[in-house]
Amino acid sequence: MTTSTEMLDLAAQLKANEESFVLATVVRTVSVTAAKAGAKAIIRPDGSIVAGWIGGGCARGAVLKAAREALADGVPRMVSVQPENLLAELGVKAGETKEGVRFAANMCPSKGTMDIFVEPVLPHPSLVILGASPVALALAAQARPLGYHVTLAAPAADLTEMPQADAHVDGFALDDLAGGRRFIVVSTQGKGDEAALRAALSCEAAYHAFVGSRRKMDSLRDKLLKDGIDAALLDRVKAPAGLDLGAITPEEIAMSILAEITLTRRRGQRD
């Protein structure tokens, strides 16, 4: 059986590798249950339990379902597996959520109750910045303290200073990016605009933006359309990037972009 130390070591390793997983912990049991309070398991996105144990089939299905949902929205949840007669006494049905607790039926002969806390552990959000402009460098510097894994892609010859980034790509080839929810900003500002925009559009992301005027983006859009780039992809690009805060300096523009990314990132997580 996996020890607590081994569990913690594995969780730390997965987190360091920027891998998604769920840590499920039994927090309460009543009557006869296979697992007891304190039992833990690490669950991967594919539903496999790679370490630990939280009981048999009586709880597994409900916990795996909650794990998938938690990885999708990033929100922890509590699952309570109880026999049907106790659910009836509480006035809930299997699958319902009440006061933040998701209820599931225990159909096993033991008829015990288990409460399991399901906690998603997600990679840092990934910010990919293409370009070596002052805005690009300011964006990288501001994003890292906010918890982003920052990749700056630009020809090394264009860099006048070392970027404050977790990774640097020499050029615009985005082949090996960090996991996590991804946000991409093209901030070449006249140096490789088209090449950088093509590279950005080749990567799936929750947010694509272009630092530049709407007129410049329209010109690039027309050219890329003629070259066969899907119009739907181009329509996803926010140009100019950032919220309209009246920003002027590179630092202010970077702040407006991060504010817009924050809105995109948090949208759907506010109840």
C-alpha cells in the first residue's frame, strides 16, 4: 500500500512536472466502510488511480465523476456516498448537490457512509508571448508574480535584455509548450508580425491577442485569409489586445492585457 510520504512525493513530482491530477481524501466515515478517514488517492485525468486507495466500487464511481468535473472547472467539491434510506431522510436523491455536497448512493451491502473531499491540482496557467517588444518584456515581467508559466518566443537577436520568463524559444516555433490553460499574445510590433501570428494560430488557447492597431490586424487578416487560414481562427484574435484602460506606456499596456486575460480566465468560475 502507498505510504503517506510516497503519496506526497508523487503529488510533488506531478505538480513540478505541471501535470493535472486530483487528490481525493476520505474525511469522514460512518458505520462499515472499506476505507477510513484519512485515506487518500491520486487520480489522473484519465480516471486512473495511480496511488493510494479510497475504497472499492461503492465510492469509486462517484469520486471519479467528481474528479473529472473538478479537473474541468478547477473547483474542489465534497462527495457524500450514503445508503438510499439515509439520502431519503435528508431529502436528497443520488446525483443532487445540496449546500455544496454532491450526494451519491451506496449500493453495497455494507451500507456505510463516506465523505470524500475531491481537490483538483492544476498546472500553472501558461502565457505564451511572441515578440521581443517592450510590451512583450513588460508582460512577461508582470505575469510571473501572478502565477503564470511564461514562455517568450522571439529571435534571440531581437532581445536587448534577458526576458523574465520560465522558458525562451529562439524564434516562433511553438513545439513544446507547458501544459495548463493557455493564453497567447503576439507582441512583435513590426518584427515578424505575420510569422508570429501564424505560429500563434497553430496553437490551441483560451485567448489569442495581437498587440497593434485594428487596421494592422485587418491587413494581416486579409493576407492570411488569402493564404487559406480559417476565418474562424482569425476571428478569435483580440486586436488590439487588452482592456481599453487608456494605456500608453508598455507597462500600462501589459497591465491591460493581463486584466483582460484575468477576465477570460475567471469567467465561468464565479457563482
